[in-house]
Amino acid sequence: MIASSAPLAAATESKHLFLRAAAGAATERPPVWLMRQAGRILPQYRALRANFPDFKAFVKTPEAAAEATIQPVDELGVDAAIIFSDILVVPEAMGLDYEMIEAKGPRFPQVIENQHDVAKLISGAEAASHLTYVYEALKITKRELADRVPLIGFAGAPWTIFAYMVEGGGSKTFSKARRMLYSQPELSHALLQKITDTTIVYLRNQVESGADLIQLFDSWAGELPPAHYSAFSVPYLQQICEALPEVPKTVFAKGAWFALEELANLPCQVIGLDWNITPEYAKKATSGKKVLQGNLDPCALYADIPTIEKETRKMLKAFGSNHIVNLGHGVYPDTPLDGVRAFVQTVVSSEW
């Protein structure tokens, strides 16, 4: 068992497997859920999505977002729900609009380039007040779940949000965002602080609206060299984690194997792992300080059922206790539903 702080006593004593595991308590088996479990792998999600002209309209309709959140709980029997939303609602709330282009991903018509651009952004409570549709979706979901499983809230980590706001979308190199860290470090920190201030209020509001655990997605962590990750990401993750002492927190820094020791010192309870980290390395790097989440290769779910069961059992054995079962990234949209079911059921039926 990993020692829990006083504010997390409720999670440690929870009836829910997921919350007890996240708080470091011993559990009868590891809990299981999937990143992007509310999505195109489910036919009922695709049917619901067809009712909206675009993705953003879907996200901004609380009743629909709640329905999408609950679908995988009903269909797959996972141990937690994660609110259906997007990390880019934060920069939009700050005043930087984005488009979600089908089959291509997000695009920002305007990007952050200079001090004037940063100064124009709103932040903190003012920005977070524009995200009432997320809070309403959480409240509806919490009510409709009727305490069957816990509800996960989330946000993008400041560096990842910064990368989108400066780059203008996804990128193979994120060279514009990384260049700004070198050429305009003070401006970079100013933007990161504004993002952090907004994220803290946003996540506090999520907790007040029903989120039982908060996950931070640092999707582009692996794009930074170690020194820059220490300077431009970790301090802001620290601020956010410190601001939410009352709930368990998960930090998922994709590609940041080099920062595991540093991440293990954050005031969070769970460290998410991608599929490029071995359980042995992760356990050693974190010195047993954190519950570990992940890290099956999402492509393993394209395999036949016996292979999926074998790979899942191998992961369970390698991690042992203090583990939340998940993939090393979000489930891919064309993943066979039978493969996802096999993954979940192998965990649920595991002998512990």
C-alpha cells in the first residue's frame, strides 16, 4: 500500500475499486478503464455523434457529452467514466478559438507569437467561466451514473496546451513552440502561467461539479529535452496538483520516460505510462512512490483474442499491485470492439 495524505482518506475508504487503487490502497484486483473509451469504437457513440454538425457542437451539448461519457460504462463494464470533452476547450475559453477538422485534427486560425498576443488572453476565473457546458455535463453524468463508478475529470497540461496555441495544431516537430522556449523564455513562462491559472480554476470547478479524480494529459511531453521539461512543464504541473489536494490526481506525460523520477516527486497519486516504458523501469524510476497506470500498446487490441488476453495478463503480472490498468495511449478509433471487450474482461476476471 502507498501512503495516502489526509485529504485523500475518503478515496482510500471508497467503495469504488478505482478510487481506492488511485489513493494507494490495496484492492482485490486492479481497476481498468481506457483513455478515449468514449469514442468511435462504440456504434452508439457514432450514432450520437451523427446528430451534430461538428465535434465542437457535440462537446458543448451537456446532455450529449454525458451520454457519451456513460456509454462505455454500460457497454464495456469499465471501472471509471471519463467526462467526454477536449483539452482544447481551455485555449478557446482564454480567447484563442480552434477548429476541429474531420480526419485531420485541431487547427488554430490565430496563434500566439508575441507579448501582445499573450496580453490579449483572458485567464483564471474569467476564462474558466466560459466552460459552464463542461461543468453541466459533469453534473448530469454524476447524476445519471448514480454512483456506479467514479467520474474522471481532466485537462491538458500547460506545456501541451502551449504547444497547440503557439504551433497552431498538431505537428511532427513542434518547432515553433520549442523555438519560443529558447528565443522568448520570459514570454513562454508568462503564457504557461496564464494557462495554469485557468486550468486550476477549471479543474476546481470540475471537482465541485462531480469529478472524483483529475487527470492531466501532457500529450507532447516527449517533444522536449529533459532540461526544458523540468523548466517549462514540471513547475506548472506542480502548481496544479498542489491546488487540488482533495482528490486523487493522475499525470500522464506521454514520451517523458526521462522525467519519471521528477514526476514521482509531484503531489499527485498516479503516474500514467505510455507503451514505450517497461513496468520494471517505471517501478524503479518512481521508487514505489506512485500508483502506475497503463501501459499496454494500443495496437495490441488489433490482435486475436488469445493474444490480447496473453498480453494483458503479462502486463498484470509485470506491474503487480499499485496498478491501474489502461493502454499506453487513447484507444484508436478503428480498434475492434471485441478486442476492447477482451482486454477489459481479462482484467475483470483476473485472479489476484
